[in-house]
Amino acid sequence: MPVSVSTPSCVVTEQDRKWFLIDASGLVLGRLAVVVADILRGKHKPIFTRHNDCGDHVVIVNAEKVFLTGKKRQDKVYYRHSGYPGGLKQRTANQVLTGRFPERVIESAIEGMIPAGPLGRKVMKKLRIYAGESHPHSAQKLEVLDIASMNVKNAERGLA
């Protein structure tokens, strides 16, 4: 009689979630977003289950120092609407990064890589982004994740 082998599945109550710290200064925005989205979803774990939240927490610092390749800093446009006729507003990536909430550029890039719906909203709650160097999560025993050393293309190479 054949032996049945069960596929390991992520049980949310049995999760041990890690905390990762990422310094975004000089990192390319899209490449940073891909790595963070995978960690938030839990795709880096062998027990990844697509319908459960089995990812880890991520803290990103220095959000205003993220690097955009090419002319994206001037040409990339973020739209929002006030809800009234003629209420379409637009801002370039440079305006957002030099403005009051520069972390919204990273948040928008990561949110586009997370599935929409209740699971995506739950996953995004594990992401914390800070414009500067300081953060209030020192008690969580953060593991520093060096994305720049994973691939040469992940960090700014003086092409700007």
C-alpha cells in the first residue's frame, strides 16, 4: 500500500514570526519592493501557503534615500482623486520623496506586489516604513537584512 505524504501547510497559530530591518538608502526601489513583498507574504519559507498569512514583519528605515533608476524620479506620476468633479491630483515621485511623507513611494511599490483583498490588507499591516534612521522597534530583536549585497543591481551604482 502506498504511503501518503502530506504537504506541509502553514498554520497561522503556530507561526514564529521574525522581524527584519532594511536600510533603504541607495537601494533601487523596485528591487527593494520585490524582496520585501516576498518576506511579507512568507514566500521565503518552505511552508508557504498562498491562502494563509505566514510572512514576517519588516521595518524599513531611510525611506527618503531610496534610488529610482532612469528618469523615474521626474517622470513617474502618482495620482489620487478627491471624489469631486475635476478633483484629479498628481504628484511626481520627486515631489513625494522630498515632501512630508516620503515613505509612501515604497509603500505604494510594495502594495502593488501584494494581492488585493482581506489577505493583502492583513499582510500590509506587518510593514513599517520610516523616513529617517530612527524607529521604535528596537525591542523586537531585529535581524538586519542587507539587500544591496544580494545582487549588484540592487543598489545605486553611481549611474544617476
